[in-house]
Amino acid sequence: GKPLRVKAGFDPTSPDLHLGHTVLINKLKLFQEFGHKVIFLIGDFTGLVGDPSGVNETRPVLSENLIKKNSQTYKKQIFKILDPKKTEIRYNSEWMNKFSPQKFIDLLSTQTVARMLEREDFSKRYKSRKPISIHEFLYPLLQGYDSVMLKADVELGGTDQKFNLLLGREVQKYYGLNPQSILTVPLLEGLDGVKKMSKSFGNYVALNEKKEELFGKIMSITDELMWRYFELLSFKSNIEIKKLRNSQKEGENPRNIKFILAEEIV
């Protein structure tokens, strides 16, 4: 069959990609290895809106200059994992900056307020009378429109993105395209083992950190979290991970096992 167009979008809201992002980028790499076309979408326009997924308050709006600067570092960092020859890098400002008010209203007409409030984080905020800005309602529609413009066959995202990804299918149908298949990946817990890895929680490991620092941070995680990192960040098979688990049960020092993990990640 023909290669699939596999899309994943990243808003350049911070200068560094971190290990949490690589859970998804590693999946993109697998698609590349199977001969599919990977589209790494830099959301330089949607980054100005701010993704409300999993957030219980409105995000601050970032400046255009900061978004531009961050976009450049993303481009450098993804090729630590992805094959540049098999990666198409796109920016959603390419089409969003040319979006006429007429087209925009047409896009808005595809959904209702009731449908948007089905989103868990929106309904929570609505019920607890926390403000939801109208621009946040727009975000999932803009993400869906990206899938229209890129003719995506598959879109990947974190589990907190499920609503947006499904909405993308509806938007594609409205514009006469086959709806994309969606694949969600688990969110990686940060170094604290509690909250998801994020720059805003300060529990992240940046991709461009020095090797020694990266190694040290992995060695500092709890023994319990180590297995979660094996599951989500390692290319080892389930059988290999099971063998390592058994060796710990048989008395192997967890530090030695963590060393294997840190070495692979670095």
C-alpha cells in the first residue's frame, strides 16, 4: 500500500524538547522505519493561542518572537531521533496567516458549544465557574484544520489530547477528507514521579542537556519510576524488560538496572 502521512504537532512554548516529548517522537521514528511519511508540525500559530489540554486555567499568551526562537531549537533537537530525509517539517502559520475571516467562520460552524464542553478540562472549569477564554475553544478546531491542510492519515498525541484528535476527524470529514486514525501515547511522569513531565513543573529532562547531567537525572529517579521509564522511553522489548524486572526480584541492585536505562537514553 501507499505510505501513510503521519502527523504530530508540537507548540514551541518552551525552548527545549524534553524526554516526555520523546515518547511520541520515538513512535514517529517507528513509523519512519516502516516506510511512512512523518510530518513534524511546529505550531507557531497555535502556540500563540495556547493548548488548553489538561490545564485548569488559561495559559499566558507568548510573544511571536519567543515562539520563533523556540521553533528553531525544536528543529535542531528532533533530528537527534528522527531521520531528516524522511521528515517533513511544517509550520501551521503557513496556512493560518492566510486564513480569511470567512473561512474562519466556516470552520467555527462545524462545532457547537455543547460539543466543546464535553471536553473534560473545559467542563470541569465551567462547573467550577473558572473562566474559559473563547480563544481556547478555538484551539481544537485549529488543530483539526492542520490535519485538513496536511491531509493527515494518522495523528499522534498524548492521552490528554484525545478530544482534539477525535475532533480533527470530524473537521476532516466536514472538508471532504477521509478521517485520520488516531494514536495516543501515555504521558511520561516527571522526575518527581507525580506530575507529567513539563517545563512549567520544573520536573523535566531537556533533550539538549549535557550527557553527564542527563545521566545523573535518570540515575536520581525512584526505583518504581525506573520501570515506567523503561516502558515508555526504552526500545527494549517487553521480554527484555521482564528479564530485568526478574533480576531485580532475584536480588540485583536496582542501581545497576537504572544504569542500563540511563545509558540507553543518553
